[in-house]
Amino acid sequence: MVVVNFKVQGQTQVAKGLRLLAAEIPKLSEFFAEALDIVTARSDSLFAMAGSNVFRANTWPPLAPKTVKARERGWGYYRNTPSRPGVLRWTGNLQENKERHVSDSGGRLTYRAPYAIYHQEGGGKLPRRVIVDLSDETGMQIVKALQVKINRDIGIFGRQV
């Protein structure tokens, strides 16, 4: 039996409906790669919309007045030109510095910036700005990808959604 779970910082986000007998499925790495593509696209949309479309947490709070002032005046860290407009995107390091690992038994998306966890969870003076969040729509896309994989490989699970 294969149990497919998606975890964000140790909390299971999608598990129901994904327990199935899958001994006949020879290679799940294709599914996990596709699922990571879906999760990555969701995360990229959070960055692009400054968290206004976050599902399982509060929307991203606005930048602190001190940060806005530092950006406007180009002080310190902000003297460099931003790579992309928006919150958490000044250098692009947080969003672009990610690592994917895919195998037949799972997939992992890791944001490598050492401060990523503080944005995801909030901490110290940093407010929580969720960078990995699974919306209902994202969960449905992942379920659909799994259904297509199962139907293509063993063809016994009925209609595809």
C-alpha cells in the first residue's frame, strides 16, 4: 500500500482519499515530480500576489513602515535594484533558491534560504508570510494527477476528473 501525504513544515496538508493499493504502479516518481510542479506553481503565485491568495493562513501583512522607507531611500540592503517587485522578492533569493528531490517513494521541495522558515512560520520580528500553502484547488490538481497516473498505469479506477 502506498500512502501519499503532502506536508508543509511537518503538518499533513493533503492525505484523505489518497490511500490506495498501488503495487501495480511501477514508478511514482513521475507523479511526485508533477505534484511538485503543482506545489511550486502555487508557491510562485503566492510570491506574485504578495500572499493575497493564501488559503490556510492569514494573507501576508504589509511591509513595516521602516522597510518601506528603506526601500524608497535605497538604504543598506535596498540600494541594489530589486529583481522583481513585491514583498519577499527584492533579490529573488528566497523564491528562486529552492531544491527539488524526487524518487519513487516521495518528493521534497525545500527552500534553501536560511530565513525561509522564519517567513513560513513567523518568528522574531518577522511576521508570518506563508510561502508554501496548499489551496483546495491545488489539492484537487494533485489528486487529478494521481488519478491520471493510476488510470494510465493500471486503468481500473474509473473516470478521470
